[in-house]
Amino acid sequence: MKERLSFHDEIQRNKLKSIFLIVIIFIFFIVFGYLIALAINPSYFFVIMILAIIFSLSYTIIGYYNSDKIALASVNAKPASRERHRMLFHAVESISIASGLPMPKIYVMESNQINAFASGRDPQHAVICVTTGLLEKLNKQELEGVIAHEMSHIANFDIRFMTLTAILVGMIAIIAQIFLRGMYFSSGDRRNAKTQLIIIIMAIIAAILAPLIAQLVSLAISRKREFTADATAVKFTRYSAGLRAALEKIKNEHLTEEDKRKYSAAIAPLFISDPFKKKIQGLFSTHPSIDERIRKLERM
């Protein structure tokens, strides 16, 4: 018999892993920036860091404060109707009471796919959007499981956490571009030619690989946040079977290309499952495999 999992332990474990991964990105950012500065000129280190921080903060903060509006507009979502979507409102109200969170605004998007996402910078500015396919295909317990998962993202401040990750990844990408586009500013007169050449080669390799590595770590964080949301959903509902059954239905869906075209790749990580249903799950996936999520839920 498989050992039972405690949702408290799962939440704590995945949160610690997420923090550990974001610390790795931060350390990587400092080391990478310093290596690039060495290749150009050590006195440029703080200039490079400041420029990267300014550019990355600017575009990410704009997205952060408008994340809900951007996400809803990209899928053409409409406000839910209390008369037409009574079961949906009951589910959100029920989980709102169980979690102690304020009631988020509720939206519905046209899609045959079973899916949902939450967005907003904090619980006071949160929105939940579900597909019409979800409302048609899920029963009450399954719907509550999905809503609990999305409310978990709100409770765990995942938008804020992933925004911080995006800032760090963005800064690394900007530093790489600054270096690769401005190598002619390099000055090697303070070192012997051989040492300078080695540093420049290392910096070029780092500048090419760093954005990819940072993105892979960011995707790993995204997958850990999904596991955390699953475990927190069980904490809110005290019932893992609802979310588990919903994931089973999502797993067994057969979607057309038209269904997939209704989604934007930019907001795909927000959804409870990958809307593009990639057959191969791995390092480049925004979500952990549904099978693995189901196995964990079965043990809670």
C-alpha cells in the first residue's frame, strides 16, 4: 500500500523548492552579470546590473498590475452571470468561505476544452476564468476541485511569485543581449591577451546559454507551483477526489486544432492544464504531467 501524503507537507515542500529555485536564478544572475562585466570591463558591472534591472522591471511591472486585464482580453472572456452560471457562483462562494479569501470576479470564455485560470496581483484584485467546456462537462465536486485549485494560486500569491521570477529571467536575457550586441566595447588592456580571450569566450558561451537555463529554472518553478496549488486545493476542500476526477477528464479530452487556437501561448502557464496538450512533458513544460498530479492526489 502506498504511503499517504499530507497536503500540509506537500505544500511546504513545494514552496521550499520554489524558493530554492528562485534563489538559484538570483545567484546565477549575479554571477552571470559579473562574468559579462569582466569580459567588457569590471567597472561596468553596476552599470550593466542597473540597466538590466530598469528595463526588466519596467515591462514586467506594467504586466503585473494589468495581468488580469491582459489575460481576460487575450481569451475574450466575459463576466459570468449569476442566473446562467449558478453552480459556478456557488462553487466560488463555497471555496472563498473555506479559504478565507475575498470573492474574486468570475469570467467565462468560449471553449470546448475543460480549463480555467486565475489572475490578479493579490486576493483583492483577483479574477477566475473558466471555459464553457468546463461548465458543461464537470459535476459539482469536480468544479469545486478546479475552483479550489485556482483559488490556491490566489492564496499563495503565485502571480506575484512568478512576476519576480519573470523579472530575474528578463534581467538575465537583457544582460546577455547587452553583451552580445556590444562586444566591441570590450577592453582587454588590463590583462594578458590569453586570459582576456578565455574570459570573453566564457562570457559568450554564458550569454548564449544563460537565458535558456534561466527559462528552464522558471518553468521548473511553474511546475512546482502547480503541485502546491493541487495540495492547497485539497486543504480547502478536504476532498481530493473532485480535483482528481476533473484532471482525469482533462487528460482524456480529444481537442481539435480550432480548440487550441483560442488560447494565447503567453498566458498558457496560467491555466490548470496546458491548453495546447503537448504530448511530451519535460523540462520545457509549463505544467507537470497530469498522470503525476493524479498519482499525488490519490495519496492525499
